[in-house]
Amino acid sequence: MKKISFKVAALLLSATLVCTSCIGSFALFNGYEKWQCNMTSSKIVNGLVGLILQPIVGSVCLFVDAIVLNTIEFWTGDNPVASTGTQSVTGSDGRNYLVKATKKGYEVKAEDGVVTYFNHDSKTDSWSITQNGVTRELVRFNADGTVSAILPSGAQMTVSRDLAGVQQVRQAVWSETCFAQR
């Protein structure tokens, strides 16, 4: 049996650190794929261009994603290529809002220029809202599988993490809102 040289052992060890077995988001490859599928309004043209570009560009994107970007995402929690694009959303009130993904959550800008932030705190596993410089917690996910919702009055309500729990919180918010208006 041959001896495994130190260089080969070091190479194999470094490969295990680089290939961390994380699946990752493959943001670069998915971005390329989305662009390639939507570059024109014709599926035939998109397919033909894809046949030409896929072996070269697709392979490079997949390689860079798998080896470099997903490794960075595994160790830091953030993919440097992940999209933080802005979307226009029409609310239930009929107004348009610009919603931008941020590293901590979402930034929502109303037509009148008012900006609201929805932020996730990974340490406490909670979501909070910031408006006009005032921040208040909205919901906290508990270790026992329940959710603690903070009502508009400031009262805290713990419910199950399912549709029934959502309905209980909606009912409590509706009750507080109706009684506050009277």
C-alpha cells in the first residue's frame, strides 16, 4: 500500500473545509437562470440562447456558487449575491408600497414617503416594527413552539404556531381596535 503524502492529505483536508456540505441558496446561478428564461418575450429565443450560453455561463455560475458563495453563506449566514431588490406591492387599502428586502428584514415605503421597517432579531427570534423612530416588538417565536404576539394595547398573548393561533390574534386585535374606536 502506498503512503499518502502530506500534500495530498492537506489538500483533502482543505477540500472538506471548502465543501461544507451546505446546500445554500445558489443565488448567482438562480439569478442567471431567471435572466436567461426572461430575457425576451419569446420562449424559443430564450431556449436557443440558453443552449449557447448554458455550457459556459451556467457552468461558471454553478461552480462559483457551489464552491465560493455557498461556502461564504454557510460560514457567515449571508450570501453576497443574494437579492435585496425592491418590489411594488398594492396593499389591501388600495395604496402602493415599495417593499425592499434588507439584511434584517424589510423596508416598506408608502406613497406619501413614510418609511416603516420590519426587522427580525435572530438572537431573540422576534420581529419588530419601527415607525417614526419608535420601535416595538410585534411577535416572538418561543422555544416551546408557541408564539407570543404583542397586541396594539401592549398586552402580550401566547398562541399556538398554526392557523388557529393566527385567528386568535386577529380576533384580539379586532376586539381592541373596535372598542378603541367607540
